[in-house]
Amino acid sequence: MKSPIPHNKPAESHSYTATVALKRSIIIPVSLSDYQAVVDDFPKFRAMLEDVYASHPELFPPEFEDGFQSKDKRLSLKLQITLRRITVGFGEQVAHYQIVPGDVLAYMTGKTEDLEKPLWLRKYSVPYWVLAEIFGRDANYYHRIECMLGRCSVVGALSSKPGIIPKHFVADEKHAKHLGKKAYIAMAAGGGCVLAAELTPSCDADSLRESYGVLRQEAEWADPDHRFESANTDGFQATVLALQMAFGKRLVLMSCILHLIISIRDGAKKKFREHYEEVADWFWWCYEAETKRGFAQRWKSFMRRAQESSWDEKIKGKLERANEKKLDSYKAYYDNEGSHRVSTALDQLMGMLDRRLFAMRHLHGHFETSRLLIRGWAQIQNFAPWNPRTRKLNGAACPAERLNGFRYRESWLENLRVSTSMGGYRHVPQIPVE
């Protein structure tokens, strides 16, 4: 029986919520033909599952190691294939799981071989009606499939093994429109992948806390021992407060140092161009410091030069405010190995999302549908293949493969399907079957 799960989990003294459907499907890296060859013979089926579990235990619920039994078989009328269910657990903690081959989509809506290319084109914002003209079906079919990808955990799909989820991330909000009204997309990136993309109607601290709280929940439900260590932001107060409420004081917050020089550059018009050139030289001299002490000494000289110079008062004012309010967050980079000093990792992904929103004329329809569509975009960005040159440079086919160091299947959509076994929510508290 499919049941909702408890979703209120405190973040120290604060709380946030995220609703997720309990996934009862274990998706294995086995082709449909190999699956059908053993589905009617349970001893062979058991042997196949045990082999997969030995290689990839992260695809199964933790209770699977205690053993499992056969539940029943079911015929899918949509695809005319037989699927087997198993029973895991004992006593009141019994749960039933459907075993699904990696090349079959959720809810038996299709096969990966038929959807692999259409969804790959969606990475480049090809309209649904064009996909329908080329590949058949109708536009709504491809829209529903993309939304369906957003039902799975974005972080959970990336966590092939403990310790693989990045400990440092960049967070910021993307401006968007939903039904013609202003909306925002709270985004996080780390390890070269999208970690979160949550649509929210407001950018106040409470709304953003809910959105970034989803990131924390998904990470803990994928790997209970995982803890985020640092986050880079643009310094927006609501973002800082939201991250503090969602992750607690243990999260080190640092400001993107590039935002300072970009702000000065944009404010320095032709009249103060010479001033900006000198400021930029001093700034990059500070930026290139290799140690925290070296940075502090160079920054002190930079501020002394600003006071003694004839630079424009607006430029001086920005430097003084940065020195008073953000210097500690600039220095924090040197104390957190692997952290993000600038927001470039997220800015590039935001540029891709911006092009998608422009092509779609922003978001329409139900709010939840739009939220799932944005999450589906994140899944495609993480798993859809790069161009041949980028693949060669990275030694991997996609961001998820580069992060994990391997892929389950050659087909990118099969790889995504297997990675979202149990929806990516492997360590969510399970509810007994009634």
C-alpha cells in the first residue's frame, strides 16, 4: 500500500517541511529481456537480485540485507510485461516492493529507448510540439514524462555511495514568473551538478527556508551521515537567514567575492573607468593570495589605498561596506577546503535555466506541476550527455557520472532511472503496510 510519510523534521531549533511520496519501486540495472527471462522462475529471480545487491546495495532499502520473499507477479496492461513484487522486513515492519528493470519508465508509461532522445532534446529547450512531430505521441505526453522525473529526489539520484554528495554548495535564487506573477527558484549547486531547484512564490526568509530545507532533507534521506559544511551566497539577507534556519549554525556561510568587483564594474561608467582599472588590479592582487594571512595583509593594504586615493566616493563606499560586513566571509574560504569562493558553479546553471524559461515564456499551469517541471529540468541537466568535446575533456558522459565516477547503464535515461531507485529516498522512515 502506498502511504504518505512523516515529513516534519527539525533543523536544530527550526523546522521545515517537504512532502514526498513513498516510493515502492526498486529499479535495477538489468534489461527488460533479461528480467523477463527469469521473472517466472523465483530461484533464478532471487539469484539475479542477490547479484545486483552485491554490486549496488544503494539501490535497495536497508532492510533488504535481512532477506526477502516473493510477494506476487503482476501484468502491466500498458506494456504487456510481467513484474514481480517482493516482501522485505518482518512483523509489523513488512513492506512490499516492485522490482523494475532499468529500461522501463515509472507507471509503465514507456520504455527508455523511446524517450531517451526526446528528453535529451529537452535539455536544449526543444518544444514539446516539435518532439511530438518527430517522435509521435502528443505534446502533453512528453510534458508529463518530464514532470514525472521531478518526483524523484535530485540529491538522492546523485548519491551512488556514502560520502559522494558534495559537502560544499552554492545557493542563490533565480527570478521567474508563474502565471504572469513574480516567482523565484531557489537553487543550489555542488560537485558540478544541480543539487536543488525549488519553485517558491516569494523570496522572504521563511519561503526560502522551506525550499532549502528540501535540499537538507533529500541529502539526509539519501545518506543519513551526510552534513553540508559550507555554502556560498551573494550575501542577500533572506538567503543567509534561510540557510541558517534550514541547516543550523554548523553551516559556514561565505559571500561570493566576485560580486564585489562586478558591482564596482557596473557602477563605474566611462567617467570613472580609470578608477575601476586601478581598483581591479588591487582586487585581483588580493584574490590571488594563497593563504588566509596573505589575503588579510593584502586586503588591509587595499583598504589603505582606497582611503588615500581619489577614487569615486561610490567605489570607496562599496569597498568600505564590504570591509565592514563581508570580510570575515571572504576569509572563511581559506578555512574550508573544497568550498566555493565564487558563485560561478551556479551562475552557469542559472544561465541554462534562464534560456529554458525564456523559451517556455516562463511557467504556466498549476504551481505543483511547474515545481515538478523545474525539478525535472534539474534531473536532465545532471544526467543528459554533454557534447562530445566536453565528454572527452571530463572523461565522463554527464555531470552525474563525473561526480560518481561510474554509470549504471550506457543509456543516460536508463542510468537516471536506476539512480532514482526508490525515488532516491532510501533512508526515509518506512511506514508498515496495513
